[in-house]
Amino acid sequence: MEVIERFQEGIELKGYRIGDGHPSIVITGGIHGDEQTGSYTAELVWKKLQNETLLGEVVIYPVCNMSAAKTRQRRAPEDNLDLNRIFPGTPDGSYSQRLANRIWQVTEGFDYLLDLHCCGLYGSTYSMHCYSYYDFAEELCRAIGVKTVIHSKGTRGQLYIEACEERNQKGLLIEMPGGQPGGVINEAAAEELADQIIGYLKYIGIVRGSAGLSKEVCFCGCFDKEIKAPFDGICRPSVTPGTYVKEGEVIACINDFEFKAPYDAVITGMPPMRFIFEGDSVARYAPLATIPKGAVTRKKRG
Ligand SMILES: [Zn+2]
């Protein structure tokens, strides 16, 4: 067990190390400063590992973007850049560019990379992956066993996408409820995911013990951002975050208008009753239909 402190040119990066050799994994949280469920989950994994036998190496950085975390914002106030869009960063750029580059360096050489994020107070837990074009993604998602997998658009500059593309690491990103706004922790979601991560570490052979692949995992499509509230009104949700709905099922009522699912879908985000305005997103959802191999174009670095 070792606490790692890496300070360089005003960059604060604190982590934990346990075990050594391969297979190895680096777990990152708090790349977005307000996404504290991810940071807390990383801390829980560290605690749980004290009772496990390590066969490989685990390194954990719970709060990667400390400057942003201290202001409970997504982005660091130094330059207001989105850290998870600029990997691998540059060694001589602005604060976030240098931080991205530092994180890129310290996450090199690991076989696996797990990046923990939050999708907001009214969100639910899901994996994100480009499972239609990374052959290893399905196995990783089944090994961690989070029920919902959303197909990522594969936007470049994200740590896990760059790790997959540029270094052939087996990257995975998990979104959890909590975080924005204000940087809060959903404790139940963190506890559940921390246990799933320990199972994942067993499956990939870093922690001693047996763990299998989940058959319950649902490989869903990309988020649909096209369908918006048709007019201003009071929106009452009919479902809770994480619910699976059938085509035509009522998701929410806007005044007396029944807002229905356009297809079988997973609702990953659903705010409580509130005023809603024309063009607002009513809920966050993705089609349940799995995206076939070859249907999504791999993104090039822009
Ligand atoms: Zn995030």
C-alpha cells in the first residue's frame, strides 16, 4: 500500500497504489471537479482492496481535477477547459492542458483504465462504451455488470477513448447519479458500483477470487437529444431514472399532454416535477436497440 503524491508545476495529483505487476489497472475519478460520486467510489474501492489479495497492480486517483473540485465545478477556473475533451493534453499549455498531460503520463503502461463520472442528481448508473467497434468492450461491460450500457459517440479527447485508441488500453467509463450541480455524492450508487468494481478486478485477474460475466447487461444505443418539450408547462415525471420503458409508454406529463417514449428506451435521467420550457429536454434516454457492428463511424482526433 502506498500513497502517491505527484506535484509538478502547481499540479496536485494524489493517488493510491496497491500490489504490483500485471495485469494492472488505473482508476480515475473527479476528472470533472463536481462529479463526486465517482471520487467517493474510487475511495471506497481503495478501502475494500485492503481486505483483498492482489495478483496485479491497482493505482487509484480519486480526485484528478483538484482545482475544479475545490470550486465544485466541472472545469478548473484557471482556464475553464473541459478536461475530458483535451487528452492527451500538452506539457506546456494552460493549467488543464498540463493537467491532462500529467494524467496521461501517470496512466500509461496500465492494461486497464476505469474512469468514473457523474451524470447529475437526477441520473442513474450506466457504462459508456463504443461497443460496436471495440471488440473487447462487451466483455468489459459484462464483467463490471452495470445493467445499462450506452453507446458512446466516441468523442476524441476523452481519457478512456484516447487510452483505447492511442495506447491499446482496455478503457471503460462509468456514469453515476450525483455530482452536478454542486458536487454531491449518491452514497448508495457508490457502494453498489464499488462492489461491482471489486468483482470486475477479480474477473480480470487483478484481485484473487472468482467472478463471472453478467448476462443481464443491456447494450443500448446512443443518447437521443432530438426530442424536446413541445411547449412550456409543468412537467410531472411518470418514471424514475434507470427505468426501461416500452414504445408508447408515458414518460412524463407536460400539463395534460402525455409525453410518450418514441421507442423501447432506457431513461437514464429524469428530473422531478418542475416547470419546463419549449425546447427543453424532458428526460435523458437512449433506445434499447443494440447498435450492430460497423454502424457507428470511429471518430478521428479533431
Ligand atoms: Zn464527467
